[in-house]
Amino acid sequence: MIQHHIYKERIMIPFYRLMLISQKNDTPTPKYLDFIKKCADGGITSLQLREKSLSPVELIELGELLIDILTPYKIPLVINDFTNIAQKLDTPYLHIGQKDDSIKKALTLLPQGQIGVSIESLDNLHTANQQDNLAYVTASAVFPSQNKSNLTTIWGLDGVQKLSILSKHPLTAIGGITLQNTASIIQHGAQGIALIGAIHNAEDPYKTTKAFRELLDSLL
């Protein structure tokens, strides 16, 4: 049995430090929920619900099950794209891409929202910098990734550093992130990472999540 990993509490560890992005696909729901629990035990600081193939009703049903798992850990569920789904699930956490709800619309519908925005260009960053209430922005993508198609920009480490300097909001990173390159990403200015394949494809998701979390905590 996996023992819940206990971490020394730091002053307000940001929810975006280690964000897992869901990728349930055709995995049976009970099996996927067990996977999420292992990741929670390992130390994810948030879970982003991103399931493009599910209907709104299915998203809400899955979201409710995920919240039941995450609540005892005090891990927030972040909704990708859909402000109305976040409202129905009564969560203030939302991540929007450049083709999703506009920043202003999201902030209007979730005035107390903890909202993150994908950054695919310097113009995107300029727009984000005009908003005072964003929780974070995400460099998308840092490296090529099999899990995110139609990428507009591959920022690389130099791009991460440039964005971190120019952004008025904390910067996180997504795309091709591994245990081997995480330190470099953080050293170039990112304050958190979002993972898909690195956890979903891991032989032991608990141990892999725990390794990422301990590495991040040692760097930030």
C-alpha cells in the first residue's frame, strides 16, 4: 500500500508548481481514478481536467469524481477551457488557451478565479500582462511533445528565460518536460511545470510524481 507522502509545509506552495494534466482517453474510470490517487500521494499540487472528447455532462461527472479524490489532499481541480464547467463544479481554478474563452470573459464570469493562460507568442504575453488578476501564465510549449499537437511556438530554454523576464505573472512551462530537463527549466525562470506524458507513461506514477515534486521543492 502506498503511504501518503508528507511534505514540510512551505509558505503558500503555489498550486501551479506541479500540475498534472489529465489524459484519461479510453482508460476505465475506476482505473484512472486510482492513477490520480497515486499522483496525489506522490505530490501533485493541482490537476487540470483537460478531456477534449468528453461532453459537458461527462466532464462534470468526471470532475465531481476527481474532486472527491483531491479534496482530502487539498489539491485543486483546474478546469481547462470551459468557464461554465468551472462554475458548475464550483471551482475557481481555470486554465484557458489562446483559442478558448477570452481572458476578460473568464475574469468576468469567475471574478475570484485563479486563472492561468497559455502563452504561444509575445503578443499573447503582452495581452496577459495587461491583466492584474491572473494566477500564472504558461510557456506553451517549451520542447516538442507528442501530447500537444499543432504547436505554434517551441520556446526552448532561452524563450522560457525571456518570458520569465517579461511576464508580470509567474511563469510555468509545458511540453516535453522530463526529470532530466526540469532543473534547467526552473533555472531559466519557470516557477512550475505542467506534465502529461512524463506521469501518464511512467511505470510507477507515484514514484515519478514524488521525484518531480522533491526536485521542484529543492529548486524553488
